[in-house]
Amino acid sequence: MTVFLLILHGLIGVVLLGAITHQATAVLRGQGSRRPGFLSRYATVDRPLFTGIIALLFVLDVCLGAVIYPRYRLDVRVPFEEMQIGWAVGLFEIKEHFAGICLATVPVYLQSWRTDCGSDSDSVRRAFTLLMAFVIWWDFLAGHVINNLRGLT
């Protein structure tokens, strides 16, 4: 069952990674008129749809990670400590802390995409979208490094 949950956790992470990258590209690109092309079309985001899906997937992925966490704590972290691979334990600790901090910012992220109040709203939207993007990318890559070192079986 743990392997199934871990695979589901990873698949949700891949979808989440694609969605937040798409939205972050749109935020960085802006709404100004640009030459038609791939990036212009890629930067077009359906705001309510993407924001809701990203928030839902993020919360779901963090909750799924919390369900898997006890097995990681016993089956992966203890051997890492015995093998004195402290950097791997630290990498996962940073992953956990970033996910927790970002989980607390999800309501602000959702609200920033619901309002269109001008440049202040745009800067808040940009900041929280890029924060989410950074944390999701970090957690995805750190999770894969840890899993490649010693995965749950």
C-alpha cells in the first residue's frame, strides 16, 4: 500500500509541477501584448481553474505525504542516520519545512488570484505564485533525490 501511495504522491507532484510552472510562466510573462508564438500561448492561464487546481493538488499532495511520512521516518531516515548521510536527512527536513510554510500560504495565494485590484494585487500574486513554484520544484526534486538514495518498499 505504501508503494501505491508513494507512486500516487509522485504523480500528483508531476501534475502540480506542470500546472505551477505554467502559471509562474504566465505571471513572469505578464499580460502585455507580445508576438504570437509558443510562449504567448503557454503564458495564457485560466486564472480560476489553474488557481483552484494548484491549491487542491498541493493540499492533497502534502496530506498524502503526511500519510506516507511515518514509513519514511522508520524505514529511510533511520538508515540514513546510521550511514551518517546527514545531508540527505537535512534535505528532507528542508523539504518538510518548505511544504509546511507553503501550506500556510495557500489561502493568501488563492485570494491573490481572486482579486484584481491593480499593481499591488499583481505584486502579491507574483510573489506568492513564485513562492509556490519554488517550493513545489524544491520538494519535487528533493523527494526524488531521497527516493533514489533509498526508497520505500
